[in-house]
Amino acid sequence: MDDNVFALIVAPLAVGLVLFLLAEIVRLWLSTVGERRKRRRQIISLMARAVALQARAINDGRFDRAYVENSTEPVSAVREKYDDLTAQALDLFEPGEDVVAFWTAVEFHAGWDDPLSYLREKATPRKDPGPNGYLLTTNNLSGGWRAARPELLAQWAQVRRPWDRGNARGPRFADAHSAGDRTRHHIVIPNSDVNADMLRPFIWYIRTPKTSPFRTPTPAETKRLDAEWEPRNEQWANEREQTTGKRPKFPPRTR
């Protein structure tokens, strides 16, 4: 009798429970990955919108006027909209994504400033280029400066494993102790708080030693970052030298 009860009632219930749990695990997996990819793509989209906004202001001559007049007034209205997009993007980061969040904050900030920084570095005369001239334009791909680069978040946004919830495959802003992106060091000095006007993600304010964007990466992460970023760092240094006559020097990394 007991065997019949098990065969007729208990066994089907157990199998059903196992199938239900497996289905829930698959559903949770797909939901977690799907929502994460959607949120991260929003960050990329917001940065791309900010880049387009800045590009229009550059091609409209607003950045030229800002440089010639040595004033932020010609670009103040555009900067306000740019900062709104920046804040929206940075608010989408979640705890555990601190390294990528800080890189993104730096990228927004430095991407805005780099065109004017480039003109200053070249010691460009503060003279009006005239109605048919320009100091800055996005039509010249070898301009020597770079706006924010949303495409560098694409791999991080496409991570499909649900346990890779943090910084896996994402970019990192290098400091004196870690590998990563050094192309913005002329604007955002590593290991320093001199960029007081840089918008920061919310999770920056709740970081711990374990989640700090300045914590030393693992050897495996360092190897990945070196492979991905050292060629970019070198390429940027070459481009900067060709357009300004000065080669940026990266401080040696301490280990």
C-alpha cells in the first residue's frame, strides 16, 4: 500500500516540484540577465545622446566661442543638458559595479573637457576663426581629442552570466596601482580629488574597501586590462604627440 501511495502521489509531486524549481531557476536567470542588459544599454544610450549633444554644439561653433572668449557662457546651456544625461546614466549603476561606474563618470567629465583641453595644450591662439573657419569640428576624425566613448561599455553590457553582476569585462580608470584606461589622466588626475565639478555615481558614496573603484584588481583582471588597454593608451599617446607635439607621460604603475 505504501509503495502504491509513493508511486501514485509522492513521486509525481516530487518530480513536479523539481521541474518547477528548474523552471524558476531558468526564469530567474533569463530575467536577471535581461533586466541587467536592458539597464546597461540605457547607460550606453544616455552617453551616446550626450556625445551627440556635444557634437552639435561643437559644429555650431559654441566650443570655439567658449575658447576664444575664455568663458563657459557660450556652452552653459548645452552643459546643463549634458549634465542631466550624465546624472541619469550614473544613477543606473548598482552596487558592485563601482569600477565601471567610476570609469563612466570620468569618461563623461573628461569627454566634455577634452576638446578645450586639446586647444589649450596646443597653445591655440584665442582668435575668432571667421565665418568659414573652425577651431574644433567633429568632421575631422584626427582632431586630437576624444569625446566620451560609449562603445567601450558594450562588452560589459552584453555579459550574459547571471553571476557576473559587477565589473566583469568592463573598463577601468587606471590609477597609480592598477591597470586600465590612462587616456584621461591629463584631465582627471588619478589618486586625486582635484576634479570637484565631476558628477559622481550614487554608489560612489556608499562604497566600502571591497567595492572601492581604486582597489587593486586581481592578477587575472590585471592581465585582461593590460591586454585591452595598453594598446589604446599607446595609440592615444601617439595621436596626442602628432597633433600637439607633446607626448603624454604615464607615471609607472606601482605593484
